[in-house]
Amino acid sequence: MVHAAGLQEINPLADYKATFNLFYEFVKGQVKGDLKQDQYLQLQTIAEPLDLSGKYPFFSLYNYLSKVDQLLAPVPLSDQFTITDRTLYAEFSRFVETALALIEAKALTPEVIQQINAKTVLIENLKSDIRRLVREDAANWKDYASLRGIPYGDLAQYIQWSNRYGNANDIEADAVKLSSLYGDLERLRRTEYADADQREIKDAWDKLVSVGARIRYPRMEDGAYPDGARFTLPYLASLPTGDTAVFADRPVMLPQQTVWTIATTTIGEFDVTFNESRTAVESMASDWSGSVSGSYGWFSASVSASESTTIREEFSHTKDVTLGCKSCFIAPIQSPSWFNSNLFANKLILQNKNLFMRYLGPGGSLLYYPKGLILMRGFKIDFKSANGWQYDYTHDFSVGGSASARFFGIGIGGGYKRHEHQEKHVVEKNGNTLTFDDGESTLRVVGYLAQKNTAFLKAAIEDIEKIAFKP
């Protein structure tokens, strides 16, 4: 495949039998002790960096949120990017609203339901408008603050600027309307449910819209805020509700461990060596009882077309490959107050399967949900050659260089955008060894600990088994 910039995608070790299953075997060997019933390891074909640091713990929590507030595709190997608008919170909210509509159809009058539907549409439109206004403000405020030498996180300065030049007035007007509409919804939905399953659904909705389910996350490093040293979770929760260019109003999802512990842990350090004949004993397909796409190679490089033949030739003399890291472990997620997994086994939901198939069916958006991040720190890979290495890999595969490579989803080289706080990787030759080093402190999300919802599917199978087919 030739790129517009004159680069060519090559697989210089196509004769190796290694696949993502081999990487899965290595990772599972480090974390399998953490697996419980109906839990699975889902690997990502793109191992995104996770920017965590004790220097900015609360901005780190915002970065963490962007990785864990995610929907998981019902596959063992996923090629999805982080997509912020299709979040676990948003999809779980839709699921709860579907269940709520089910019980309200019997408990409320048609006139009240019509009002609820109309106000729900207005709420979604307002949320969309606020997101647009905040995006505009964030870009313009960043430029203005940089030009004037104002700390990005100076909330008072931002509000003053936005009132004159930005969207503060429009955002505030939308926020007032939004608050009023939520108040209207709460009044319209105020009713007593005698049935426990109905109460569980209503309680789930109450928790989703509760102010206590959200905090204001800093969009930049803690040090960019004049009051950054005072940040605590209660402090962020006490800030005015609503999105701004300075703070993101988001649902709370926190790790069980501290940011510092996650960023520095040495759990799961390993080094493994394999050659062209090594195959995996563990299999994602067998563990998940599902197929895995074979189109994802474990190693590929994007190089100058004129140099591709040279690089292929040099890699053809590779004797073995050593893969290692400083740590490989699962960082568990605290169960958020707004997420009630027991709802997936609610009797009313199981009795109305057609309504919830899109969420909990075989390809459902909530069939799996994240229980933890599979993290790898300090990834390094060595290629040992029988002939040595002559090509200038150090120059071309450096940050800003012309070439790049991907090893089990971990991208290294000029073709991959690195976060401003991410440690620079190293590419070096030492005798017959060529090393690609991601940097000792670079943390990657290589996958997820996925929890499977089984109650819905089990109930569906039981229903099918009860059907008596006449000959």
C-alpha cells in the first residue's frame, strides 16, 4: 500500500507465525490471576498512550476518564479508537430511559408522557448546542490566553473574556434552560412504584441525573490553574455545574488505585523471546468463543518506498525477537454510583427482550462493559540479526522522522503523533541488535478487562428451549 507522502506499508517479517494471539498469551500470563467469572481480556489493535502523572493528578483523572468511559465492541480484538460521544455513560443512559419509558407507559397518563418526550428532545438539542459552543470557546480561549500570557485555567479571566468575546452568555442561557427542563422532568416523573423492579429502574434514572454523579474535570494540567494546588474531588464537585472551556462536566469514573500507583507500578514486568516458528498456545477466539479477524499483523512498518527493499532484506536475517516491558497489569475501575449492572437482570427487562436486544443481545452495545484497563509501561522490542543492521533506523524512525512501525498495536516512529507529555522513544543499534524502546515511563492502554452480561442471553436461550415445535 503506497501512501500519498511516498511511504509504503510493509510487513518485513511476514514469514513469522506470530499473531496477536501470541501477544494475548504474554499479556494473559501476567494478569490472569485477576480474572473472575464472565470476565475477558479484550486487546486493542491500537494501543493508545495514557497520560498519567503525580504532577497533575486531577488532569490525569480526566485522561483516565476518556479511556474508561467507553463502549466495548463484543469482540476479543478491537480496532476502535477512543470515541468520546459514544460513551458508556451515554449508552447506559439510553438503556435506562428505554426501561423507564416501559414502566411509565403504565404509570403515567398519555399527556404526561407526551410532555416528557418533548422535553427530552429539547434537552438533547440543548446539550448538542452547549457542546458546540464550548468547543468554539476552548479553541479561541487557548489562543487568547497564550497570546496574553494568562494561565489557561484562570476561571475568572476566562469568564471575563468569554462574556465579551466568547460564548459565555449563550452557554449560560442554555444551561439555565437545561436545568429548568430537568426540573420539569423530575416533577413529571414523580410517582411511587410499589413493584421492586420498577423502583430499581426509576432509582437508576435518578442516579444518572444526580448532581453527585458528576464533577468538573480540569481540561489542562493542574498547574495551568491558579487554584490547581487546592484541587480535590470535593473541590471539583463544588464548582458550578456545566461545561466550560476550562472545566469539563463529566460523570465520575475513578480508578481503584491512585494515579501515582498506576503510573509507577512494576507489577507484571516480563521479557520473552520468540522466533519465526513460535505460535501461541492461548487463543482469544477460544477464550471468547468467537472469531478473531486475521487481518491484523503483529508487525508492520511504514517506510520510504525507495528504502523498502533494503529494510525487507535486513529484517529477513532476523534470528529472534525479544519483547518486554516494565509492567503489565490491570488497573481496576471503581464502580461508579450511576452505573447499576444489576439492572441487566431486572425482571421487567428480561420480560421485554425485544426492547433491549440492541443493548444486551449478541451484538449489543452493553453486552460487555469495562471493569479495568490493561496497561503496559515501558514497552521494548529487540530484533537480533545474523548479519547486523546497516540502515539508519535511528534517524528515520525517530520522532519527526519519515518512517514508523507498529508492534502489536504499539506505534513508534515519525508516523505516530505522540502526546506532549509522553516520553520520547528510543531507536538504537547495538551490535547485532536493533531496539525500539517506547520509553520507561510511557504508559499504554493495550486492552480492557471486559465484564460480560449473561443474564439477558441466558433468559433468551431458556425462552427458546421452552418452545415446543410440532412435527
